[in-house]
Amino acid sequence: MFNLYTSANCTTSTVSGFTVTICPTGMTINLTAYLQGYYLGGGTMEPVLANQAIPGATGAETDTIEVEIYDATTFLLAGSVKAVLMTDGTCTAVLNGADGNYYVAIRQRNHVFTWSSVPVAFAAATPTSYDFSTDPAQAFSGDLSDKFSEGIYSLFVGDINQDEFVDGNDYPQFDTDNSLGLCCDYYATDMNGDGFVDGNDYPQFDTNNSLGIGSVHP
């Protein structure tokens, strides 16, 4: 018999031509995070999926995000999963992986890729948690948006092309979609999440572009 370990830390055992794959029990993390473009103040966000006419959206969901974990020593990707971020900023994600310490990162289609400032202890037996909203120091960059000066922090918007920078390379796609008057579908260029690609999406992008906002991580 021999064992192989997959990228998801599943164990594959082969005996006499039969292969059995066993994955570890999922590790749960309860996240709190807000997205600047969609943030309305008072700890709530736009119901973006409903605004963009996504089938099945109830109005309680903001958007799908990718939750990723990175090894605290090697900084290598150790797991990822898609999860739904709710309008109140909460999200529960379950990842396959071995118990240990990992940086937590969030990817989203028009916001800046953001890492936790410190590794988080994960264990299958006990859910863990991380809150990006309490302080800019919760992000590896040490920089988050306090959109309404409430002391509630959010991830920066404007990285439409997902190259980890808010810059002029993001603008052409917005300009095209704006000129077409696109609405009511799943567009990354709808940066304020109201269901329309229009001039109301531009101001936050313009500010973040002028500030040179970008992702910071190992």
C-alpha cells in the first residue's frame, strides 16, 4: 500500500488496484468583512446578487467571495473555497486542510485581494474566526477603507481586472460597460453593486486609483 497527499490534503491509498481517497474533516472559519464599493454604512452592504438579478438571490447576500488560506511559514496556498458574503458582513467558509496556522485571504471580483495581518489557528474540531472590519491593522497591508468614518473598515474597491492594483488598466472595461449602459446582470464593473454600470460607480475607483491602492502580502 502507498499513500499520496493531494493539494487539498486528502490521502489517496492504493491497494491491489483499488484506490480510496479520504479527505480530512473540513476546517470552519467565520469571517467578518465588508466591501467598500457595496458598503452602505451602519454595518450593512448592498444585496448585490439580488440587484444584479442572480437567480435564487434572497436579498440577504452581498456577493460570492473566494476564501483562501496560506501556510504561515512558506506562504504557499494551502486551500481555497467559494463562499457567500452576507449583507451584514458575515461569511462562513469550510476548507479542507490539515490543522495548523494559516494566513486568511479574500478575493472578490472587483475589490483588492486582501490578506489577514497575522496567521490564524485552524483546527477541524473547533471553528475559528477572523474580523477584517475592526481595524486597518487587521489587513496585512495595514490599510483598509473607513468609508463613512464609523470605525468600520472595508476592503478597497476598483481592481476590476484583478491584477492586485487599482490603476488605469482597470478603467477601459468600466468605460466600455458604462457606455453600453449595462444593467441587471453579474458585472464586475458595477462597483457600487446597485445593479447598474454607470457614473455612480466611478468616484470610489477614481479615489483609490489616485491613492495608488494595491494588494500587499508576502
